Amino acid sequence: CCVTDANGCMQCNSTTLLEDPDAVVNLSGNNTFINIFPNPVSNEAEFKFGLSKSQNVAISIHDLTGKLIYKLIDGFENSGTHTLKFDASDLEKGVYIYRFETEKNIKVGRLIVQ
């Protein structure tokens, strides 16, 4: 179940979803970020993420009920900027949630498929 708070943020099962799906987020001020382009997407999206240090990373796509749809990456990545292409053409039109998880940070946001 999701609710939107007074600040316009969506709360789903204790996880805050950012309302700006195109936001580049610097997590904890440590140069860890993720950006998705284009968003909304119709065919292929590019996930660009940066790590301030080498660490384990997981990026996954979920439906609005929280069910895992795709696990894009789940493993060790070196520090620096990385680009991951995602073929969204198999997804039905609608809103999905992406989850970007590092050793010290979790960011979730919307992925819109047209």
C-alpha cells in the first residue's frame, strides 16, 4: 500500500519513493548516484550510476505491488561511473519502481513505460 505525504513523497511499506523520476540523486554526499534516461521510456532505457568506492551494487525493477520483475545487476562493481542499458520493450505500459542498492545506500524511484 502506498500513501503520498504532505511533502509530495510517496511512502510504500517504509520505503520513500521520490516524485521526480528524472532526478540525479547524490546519496549521503558520497558521490553515489543513479540517473535513468529517458524516463518515460518506450524501448530502451539507460541506467547511469556512479560509485565513490568499489562495492556491491544491486539494481532491480519491481511492479507497484513490490514483485521483482527484473534484476539488472547484482554484484561487485568498481568505483566510477557505469552505464547499463535496459530493454523495456517486454514490459507492459505503466509505472514501475526501480531500486538502486549499494553497501550503505538504497534509492528507489519511478520508471515509467509508455
